[in-house]
Amino acid sequence: MLKNEGNSVVEIGSVTIYLCEPDQVEVEWIGQEDLVRQLRAAWKTRKGEMPMNPRIVGKPGSGKTTLACGVARGLGQSLYLFQATADTRPEDLIITPVIGSGSSIRYMASSIVSAMVRGGTVILDEGNRMSEKSWASLAPLLDRRRYVESVVAGVKIHAHPNFRFCTTMNEDMSTFELPEYIQSRLQPQIFVDFSDRDEELAILRQNLPSTEAEILEYVADFLHVAHEREEDCSIRDGVNIAHYAGLLGQEYPELEIPVKVQQAARMVLGKKAGQYFLREL
């Protein structure tokens, strides 16, 4: 039996579990509306059917996490983020014991379990960095059973009907090969590619409202050329370049904008990358 004890504490059986708070991430997904519709469709439910557990795949910095956050916010869901790493343990994903006052033990729920209990959305970021042993602890959550078991606390936790799950994965950075029984649970696969030039310019404007328009235009052109040459230069790189170019402009007002952007690109991406991308712009 699960009993609510306020917003941050629940009792499952006779075990008191402390929940973590949702992440306050204010993001807006710009462009590629088809990706939004694909993710919304995966999270829909019909009578007698479970929501799917999509896998959002793309190059680093292509906006995978932003897409998931934006869609969850658009659906009115509370949002929880969990950053997967190579040393993530099963108990990290579920419940971790910590020493409280008077040497008592507190059972702290992960962001995944907190989302399960409250009916929120969890994004497991960079899931292909995580080992099979850790993924195995989530297997019953990702099928019709919809629960996890905590060996540490000795409890079984069922997901709220409104709970939604997705994982992001960098297509060029996989620490572990996922076993088939996990891959089959992480469906559908939603592939995120770089946006077109106008969409990336809109993203730059959203993230850098105080940066000169000419700098943003120049960086949007820079990204467009990089993508045409199939270079791994992301919108995140573009935001950093434009941001630093704008700050350089305050220290070196005498520099022309192309010079500021080229200098920022070299310092963000490295000298060779900056020269290569920008020399023909």
C-alpha cells in the first residue's frame, strides 16, 4: 500500500521514502514540429494500452534533451532529469540509503522513482553510457509490469498511470552496447538531426537575446556551412560561439564582427576547426 505523507514523503508498506523535487527547466523547442508529434504520439495511451518508452537518438548538442523537456512541459507534466554515467548503479536509479539525524537511515528516491510516484515525466539522459546491470533494474518498469523493486529498501514501487519515460542517446558515444531485451523496451526510436539555418537562427535569438543580430546571423551561416560539410558542429556550439563573440565585443569594440566570431570559434572549437569552418564564409 502506498500512502502519501505530504508532497515530499510517501510510505510504501511500512517504509518511508523521501522524494526529490521536479527539475525546474524552462525550455522551448523550436522548429522540427514533426519530432514533437512523434514524441507526443509515443506517450499517448489508449484504453488497455501502456505508454511507450521512446529512445531519442542524435549527435551531441542536437537538442535531444530540449525536445523531451519541451514536449513534457507542453503536456503539463512535472519533469525529472537523471544523468546516466558509466558508474551508475541500480540503487542509484531507484532508492539510496543515507544517514539522517541521530544516525537513522533515510531512503531517498531517485528522480525516476519520484516521477513514478507523482506521475511525472523522467528523462534518462545519455542512457547508452549505462551498464546492462543498471538497465536490468529498470526492465520491469519498461514493460506492462510498470514497477521497480528496491533491494535496499525491500519494497516494490508501481508507476502512476501518468508516469512517462524516455531516454536520450548520443549516436556516436556509446559506452555500453544495450542488450536486445532492453532495446526492445526502448521504442520507438526518434532521430534528431540538426535544424535548418532559419530554425538555428531562431534558437540563437532565443538563447542570446542581448547579442547583436549581426553576430547571430554570422553564426547561423557558420553552422549552416558546417552541417553541409557534415561536421559535428552543434547548435550548442553555435550558442557558445555567439555568446563569447558578443562578450568579446564588449572588451574589444574595435574588432569587426567577423573577426570576433572567428576568434570565438577558434577558442570554442579549437584553432583548426575555427579556421576550417570559417575561411569560406
